[in-house]
Amino acid sequence: MSPLPKRPWSEVSMDFCGPFPSGSYLMVVVDDYLRYPVVEILSKLTAKAVIPKLDNVFALFGIPDVVKTDNGPPFNGSLFKEFAKHLGFQHRKITPLWPQANGEAEVSVFFYLSLTTLQFRKALVVISKLSVYWLR
């Protein structure tokens, strides 16, 4: 078991969920300290699509020290490496074929995948309301 980070938003884990019937994906970013998920909707799983969404998340919550991801295509190219260097966070890739290493994000993704298509829209409304409430 990994030790708990020293403060909120110092370490985050991220993963993707989907595709859904609409063709969209969810990018799930989870604070490893608070277990607070932040969800963004994506139409593509490319670094060019992920970076602006991740930049928006960091603008709201701050830039973490460490971002843990799997070895997915959006994270393997030079574009994401430059993004990490520019913002000053360490990009830690988890062990391939070992999802437990990115457990926080995997649990959140499992939760979102377990929703049916009809519940998906309702869940997004609830999540957005919770996010607004939490930010007050």
C-alpha cells in the first residue's frame, strides 16, 4: 500500500473511462489524499485533447507535484512530456498491466463504468453540482 501524500492535491492519479454510446470519454483525475474525483469529458484520447482539459483542472485546483497515469497513448509522446516539464510536475507512469498501482483512478473509473447510459447523464449533473458546492 502506498503512503498517503502529505497534503491535498500534491499527488493525483488519472485514467479514462469509455467510450460511451455518444463516442465521448471521461477523463477522471483523483486527488490521492482526499480521494476527490474531477471528471472532464473528452471526444478523443490524444495528448492534444487531454492537455487543455488537464490544464483546466490544474487551473481550478493547482498544479500537483506528481501525476500518475497508465502508459496510454496520450501520455507517451513528447507533447505530454513537454507539458509536464513546462508546468513542473513529475509524470509517474504506473507499471503496465498492474492497475492496482493506479488504484485511486481505477476505482473511480470502475464507478463511472458501472453506471448505465441513462444514469450517466444524471451522474454528470450530480457531479457538476457537487463540484460547484465543494468549491464554495
